[in-house]
Amino acid sequence: RASYALKLLQSEGELTIASTGKDPDTGRLVTQEYRVEGPVMIFLTTTAIEVDEELLNRCIVLTVDEDREQTRAIHKLQRQRKTLEGLLANQDRDLIRKVHQNAQRLLRPLLVANPFAEKLTFLDDRTRTRRDHMKYLTLIQSIALLHQYQRPLRTVQHRGQSVNYIEVTPDDIEVANQLAHQVLGRSLDELPPQTRRLLNLLDEMVTAESQKLGLAKIDYRFTRRQVREFTSWSTTQVRVHLDRLEEQEYVQASNSGRGRSVVYELLYDGQGQSGEPFLTGLLDADRLRHDYDDKLTGSEAGLADQEAELTGPKRPQNAPKTAPKRGANNAKTLHVVARLARSGCDDDENALLGTEKTAPSYALARRRDISSSLAAKSC
């Protein structure tokens, strides 16, 4: 019943509810407005199979691991808690939680810029990915913000103020892709997580039994009782999830001819099954890392060239009209002057700007002053 209010609070960032009540002074019925402001983080659990779709696409859906190995690990932990070491560990729980909370308080609210944002890709075959795409981008920013002390702090001037920010690296995108496969891969699945789990178990059962009988998978038939015995699920669980698989045409039900017994045929053959959730359409972080490394290498080379140029003798602003001899750099300067003389004095500035591809260094700026002076003299 509260899902509508939760959706408004998530989308709008605030929630306003009006109700009727008595005025304590006059006794008349008046409208009272209650307002709750966000942002808000909503964390909820449910055992319901049918969940509001409009609430699902606003949230990240996680499921409980129901494998036998996980159950065995839980039993082991429960037994350890009853030992002396476990009892002492329970007393340290609050201290450990406080340490983690203090570590989170060290994070500063910095801006996170993603220089690879325009190169990223995402699924676009359905409208609900408009919200899931923002979840993916926010996940990348969160990972970068978590590693803010391992990132160089950058500063930019905006409207007369200094703004501090950090940048996303390809490593952040690689971690985000791994998490997106596990989380968003489930959220964008057309089947609920438990129904998907039953489908994988059915494929495992049919594959094993058909090989034992020497049959093709499409020729093997099974009943709900066989499914219950193989999966150890309850009758209600098997019935609900099998009906959903039948509705989605992953299995087909038919009468066995023996009274009203129903047998099932598995139509699913494990397409795209790799044992792990997978989200298609994400850009490989290795491609971004290659471009990122090349950019860093180019930046380091540019800085080295600028340092080499700046080691030369400094000359005053009012330099002599004739350029001194400086080897290869002098020849390059004379070549630019010759081009300016041929292009005409009126277009000398545009001609010089057309030859530059990147921002000039200090030495190049000095050459520009010399070139302009020589061109003016020749005119």
C-alpha cells in the first residue's frame, strides 16, 4: 500500500500528503499538510513473487543465495557463534561497525567527472533501461568516489570560484561492469530470480535424465513430483514458478493420457547460460584503458617537450626585430614567417592559428610574438 508513496519520494525527492483534521482552537475541520523531504535510501525485503513493476525499475534487485553450499556455510557460522570465540566476537560487533562508519565519514562530497561518459554503451531495446542506465552511471561515480584518496584532486575555475573534483578511471568502469552483470543483469531479466533458478535446475535435471535414458532433451517428459524431488522445493513453489515458466513459453504442459496427470516438456536449451548473470551492451573497459594510457603517455611527452623548451634563455618582451640563431627552432620560425609573408599581412593571425592543432606552450607563444613582429616589419 505504501509503494505509491515510496515511488513519489524516490522520483520527486519529497513527499506531500494532505489530510483532514480538527483545528484545536476552533474545532473546525481543516486541511493539514505533511511534508517529507529526501533524498532517501529505501531498503526493503519481500517474499512476494509479484512485485510492482514501477517500483522495481526504481530499485536494484538482489536475491538470496539458496544453494546448498550457502546453506552449509550459514550452518557453520551459526555453530561458531555458540562457541567462546563467537560470543566474544558478538561483543566486538558494535566496535567494528563504528570503525566502518567512521571510515565512511572520511569521504568528502567531491564532484566526480567521467571523461569516458560519451564512449560508454548500454542496452536500449526497452524503455525501462532509461532508469537502469542512470543506475549504471551512478555506480561508476560511487566507485570513483570511494577511491577518492587514490585519485589526484583536480581543480577548475568556474564563475570565479575554484571547484574541486576527481575523475573516473578505466579501473572504476571495469569494477562497475562486474557489479552491473551481477545486479542489473538480474534486474533486466524477464524472469524473476527464483523462477530463473528453477529454470536452470530444470535444465540440469532434464540433461542428466535424458543422457541416462539415451533420449534427446526435447523427448524427455517430467512431472511436478519429479521436480519437487530433484529441487527439494515445496509444492507451492514448484506450482507457482512452473506456471510462470509455462506462461513465458520456457516449458510446455500436456496431458499424459493417464487420467488428469500433466507432464512437462522443457523448451529451453540453455541459450546464453554461463552460470552467472550477464548484462549485454556494456563497453569493455580494456578499450578505454588503452586510450587512457595513450593519453597519459602523450601528456607526459608534452610536458617533457615544454620543459625542454623552457630551459632556453629568457628574452624580454621587447625583443629585437631580427631573430637570433637557434638552430632547428630558428629554421622553423623562419619557415612560419615565410608563410605569413606569402599569405598577406591582413591574414597573418588566421594563418598562424590554422597551423596549430593543440594549445601552444610558452616557447611557442614567444615564437608567435617574434613571427608577428617580423611579418609586420616585412609589410
